[in-house]
Amino acid sequence: MFEKQTALLKKFSQLVDQEPHVNTEVTPDQHLRVGVDLGTSTIVFVVLNENNVPIYGESIRDHAVRDGIVVNYREAVDIVTHMRERAQSQLNVTLKSAAGAIPPGVSAANSKAVANVIEDSGMHCSDVVDEPTAAATMLGITDGTIVDVGGGTTGISLFQDGHLLRVGDEPTGGYHMTLVLAGNRQLDHDAAEQLKRDPTQQNNVFMVVKPVVENMAHITDRVTNHHLVQPVVVVGGATNFDAFASTFSKQLGVPVMGMPNPDFVTPIGIAMSDKGAASDG
């Protein structure tokens, strides 16, 4: 299951890690889609070709967003502007539009703020979708439960027959894992965040943050009113632990799937939601 999506995630991750962040030439007649994911710890910029295959990817650490809310507007605009300029230079195109996203339940004012960041970075904002719906779009799910654990919030969406039946959002995520780790190891926040991201320390870190993950599972059970539609899939950068999905599964009492490169599921889904004419060759 999700073989195609796994291949796309691997391809996008390679683009993010390499320099330049592009792996193909773009012809003037191609219709490109762009996604901008304003996350609590990172901003991700995605460009897809007309077949929804990643052709450009970049991820930058930021402090512009907290718990799904844009708290440093100027920083967000500057970062996205530079990302757009680099993408245009490397692809040799003008990117005209992009989609953005917000956690479910976030106010209309913050949805407007996300759109304004995209607009002020030099692109038309074609749509602002909720993050779990973007993840479902990327995964091609019409029936299932998506749990999107980002830096600041956990968004839960339940889909059946292509319809969104239930949605919820709670202010807990990777940022709160970092706070627990910082307190346990007596580190400042930045040092704890770096430790959390160190793959060689994954097992030791997860032992400390496991109670936070278990609480996320309890929240998911409550938001879905104990009615989880299969498959249950956890995505988002905070789920990037080998034991995350199994811990969730044990708490919920149902099978739970994780994804490779889970921090890129939602950004790619955001780009797939771009309805505008994203480029000129």
C-alpha cells in the first residue's frame, strides 16, 4: 500500500538534500503546481510537474509560525520569497501561483495570513487547504483517518467515501516533544530540538517523549469519537520515529501506518491542491 506515494516521498527528499534542488528541465508548455507549507519548525517549498511528480524541493528551518499561527509575518514572507526566487532560477521559469495550508480549526484570519504570505512573496495564492486534507490528497485516501502531527499542532481528519466526516486540531506536536526533552535533559530549546532530530539518538529520545505520543493517540481517539476509519495513517515531521506508529497502534487498539519521510506528505499534498497557472516558461 502507498508504493507510489513512497516513491514520490523518496524522490522529493532527495531533491531537498541535494544542491541544486532540481532534477529536470522544464519546458514552457508544462503546467507546474506549487505548494508552500508554513510549519512551526520548517517552511517547505514544493514544485510538481503536471503529473504531480516532484521537480523541485527545499526545506528551511524557521521561527515564523507557532502552533499553526503566523507569528513573524516579515520573516515568513522573506523566506518564501527567497525560496521562490531560487526555484525560479534553477527551473528557469516564473512561478505565478501556489497553494498554502492551515491546521484544521484555525481561524479565518490566519488562513488569510497564510494567503497573504504567499501573495507578498510574489505569487497568487490559489487555495488554502487544511493540512490533514492535503495529506489525504497526497496519499490518495478517500476512506481513512489521517493524523498530521506537525511542529505545533496535531490535526485529525476522518474520511469516508471521499467525504470529510470529522476534523479536529489540538495544540500538541513536535514543539511539545522538544519541551519535554529539554526539561528531561536540562537543555535549552535549540539543543533539545537538535537532539530530537539526531537519528543516532532516536531510541533514547523516544523513551523520553513517548508519553507525549501516547497523549496524541488519546486525543485522536477522542476527536474521532472512538470511530477510526481504516487505514489510520500518521504523518508529519514529529512522527519520524521508528516506534511512533506502533505506539499509536497500541494506544488505539487498531493498526496504524507510518510513512517514510513523513514531514513531506502534507507539503506535497498542498502542491497538488494548487489550482492556479503556476508557471510561465
